[in-house]
Amino acid sequence: MEHTMKKIIEASYLTADSAAHYRTILRYFYHQHERMRDFIAPEELLDYMRTIPAFADYQEELLHQQLSQLVKWNNLIARQDMTNAKTIEEYKKKRFRYQCTPYTVEIERMLVQLEKIGDTFQGSLERSQFERLQQALTTLQKELEQNLNKPAEEYMRIWEDAFRYFQSIRTSTADYIAYINSEQTDQRMQTEAFLVYKNQFTTYLRDFIVSLQKTSLQIQQLLSELSSDHLHGFFKKLIEHRQAVPRLEDVSSSVEDWLTEYQEYWSSLCQWFLGSAVHQSELDTLQWQTNEMIRRMTRYVQRIGERQQHFRSRKKDYLHLAKWFTECHNLEESHKLSSVVFGSMSIQHIQLEEGTTENLHVDTWDEAPVELTIKPRTVHYREKTKPGSFNSNEKRKKAQLEHYLQEREQERKLIETYINQGMIKLSELPTVEPFIRKVLLSWIGKSMASKNRTVKTDYGLQVKVKLDQNQTITLKAEDGDLVMPDATFVFEEQR
């Protein structure tokens, strides 16, 4: 809290009246620091300033004043230069050499990055970062199984690798999505020039989604198995490595802070991929946003195509079509050409009633044909009516309800024949009926939309679906085979 309430005077040179001079001086110090040159003499700095056209008449007295001001702002450290003093007068003159402070280096490094970004977001959707994060977490899990018998420096490297990839995922994906959703990009997508880049954008996003789906489930499984309690010994190894670095300060009071810091870092990683009880995971949000970007691009391309088609003249098309008709030798040949170009002049329309059955798993060809009376499509047509009695359909409705309940009961009993010890495992099933296959696939589809992978079936059962992406099986049915990942359906007791 004390750091956040402190005034940062090191940033004063950015908004000072002579900010152009101060920024040019400190940028030169920053470049020299990157080249391993820490102490700069005023004479060297004066020569550099005069090489810039805007500062061609830069005076030495002004340079010393501004260097003294930068020292007061803690941007520079002055050290007396006694190496070249040849007389007592030169020694008393106190010639200085200057070094930039760590605050200044970080501020200039940040400014260099900001200058590269410009007015728009950058970022990218890197598929390899997820794969590298998965490899780092796998390595971490193996080290925990081996009881952490390696040097602490090795575990610090694993920790830094994992969170470097995680940080890259967070920043790159967030910046790229912000770039796509920015107003400038949105306006460019609505121009015809976007059609050239349409395939490149969609392919880039689609490949990212496919790679994300391959690795995200494995990362989620690893994070579920690696809880904070299992990592307590690993965190102690990281603290041991930090304590091994010689410090003049007392680090005994920082051990608890370091442990809390590692636990919070790990918690943020888990929440990003797994979410929490009150928040959706950022991984699900990323997948939704990527799919939404593809849908939005498709809509823009469709609108551009409709706009082009609306203003397009078809005069040449009609003239070319008329030339075809003039080349026909007789009327019958013209009729054939017309049927190909314009289609049939009198089309028989087919209309089907909706809701012929309430069973969702019935195929179309299993239903009995329905006869419909076609009415004339004229304005003056009126159906003839005559008074009649009201027929009660109570018995027929009751019979249909009993027949429907009997079918559902038979289906439920058929499903129970495949339940073994409260679960159904696809790899252990024999050849099943097509109805059973449809029901099991519908349960898998419904479970993908649920966070805990639990669905409530039409028969009042609670089923938890567990997919094994690493094992592929062949589900055999009477009408064909289906290659798919293995799945286990666990039937839970009702409360």
C-alpha cells in the first residue's frame, strides 16, 4: 500500500516543459545501457545532441543544468570523474560522469514498447503457446511424482517456463481480440478490400480453435490433478532457491509473502482454464469470442456480396441468354432450354403437417403417410360448412397417451439392460440398436453444454458423462459403425 501512495518523481521528465531535451538525453542513456555502457561523460552527450538537427545549437551550459535536474528527479546518478584530472583546478571543478537509474531504464523500455504498438492493439493467437504450457505442466507433474529430488534451481526454471507461456497466452490473445473488436478493424471489414483477406483470417482463426480444443482438455485435466496442497513442497523448493540468492536485507520475513505469491499465481492459472463457482473460465470466453469473430466476418462478407450483386448490371447476361434462344431450331428445343434456365413453370408444392409425433428419435421413413386436401388459392374460395355435432376425442387421446407411455417404458427398460454397476462404458458395449446409439450421442451433446458434464435424461435420470479423448473406439450398431472417443455414463442417485 505504501508503494501505491508514493509519488513517482522519476516520470516527471515526460511532462516537463523541456520534455524533448530530457527524453532525448535519457533515450541515449537507455541505448547505451543496453550496450553495456553505464557511465556517460557530458562531452559525449553534448556531441550526440548536436548531431540532431533540432538541437544543432545546443549549449553546454544548458546540458549541465538539465543533467542536474535529472539527478534531482532520480533519473540519473552522478559520479565524480577523477581519472582525467591533471591539475588541482581540474580536480576541484568536479567533472562528473552519469549513469541512468533502474526506474529510468524500465520507463524507457516501456516507452519503446508503446511506440511499437501505436494506436492499435497487436497480439496474436499462438497455437504453440498452449502446447508449450501443457509440456511444462506435464514436466511439473512428473517432478512431483519423483518426490522433488532435484536442485531447487531446476524447479524455478520449470515454474518460470510455465508462467512465461501463460503470460504470453493471456496478453497475446487479449490484445488480438481487442484488435479484431476495435472500431478501426470493424470499419475495414465492411469494405470490399476485406474480401482479399477473408480466407486468411478465417483459416487463422479456425486453425487456432482446432489446436485449442486439442490441448485445452489436457491442460484442464493436469490442473485438476495438481492442487495447491500437492504443490506445497514444490513452492518450498522455489522459496529455497530465492533464499539462496545473497541479499543484504533480512529475507526471513518474506517467506510467507513468497508462499502466498506462488499460491495466488497458481490460483490465477487454474481460474483462467477451469473457472470458478461464480465466474466462467477465460478459456471458454476465448473460444466463444473466436467463434463470434468468424461469424461476424461471414456476415460482413455476405453483406458485401449482396451489395455488389445489387448494383451489378445483368444486361450482358440477358443478351447472351437471348442469343441461346435465337440459336434454337424449333419451339420444343426452346422449351427444353427454358426448363434448364428458368426451371419448371408449374411446380407442385408439397406441404407436411408438423408435430406428427412427440418422439424425438423417430426417423422420417418410420412415419405413416399423411393425406392432405389441397385448397384452391383464390380470393373468392370459401369452404362449405354445415352444422354438425361435436365429437369427443377423449378416448382416442387416452389411447395415444397410453401407447406413448408404453413406448417410453420399453425404451427405458432397453437402456437399463446396458447399465452395468450404475454406468455404461461405450468400449464394453456389444452391437446396439440405432435407438440406443442416438440416445447416448444426445446425452454426450447435452453434457458438453453443462459445466459439470451432468445431464438429466428424458427418463428422469441424472447422468454424468466422462469423455476419454485419448482412447478411440468403434461403436457398433445394427445399421453401421461409428468411430468416436470412448465415453463413460455414470448414473447418479436422485436426491
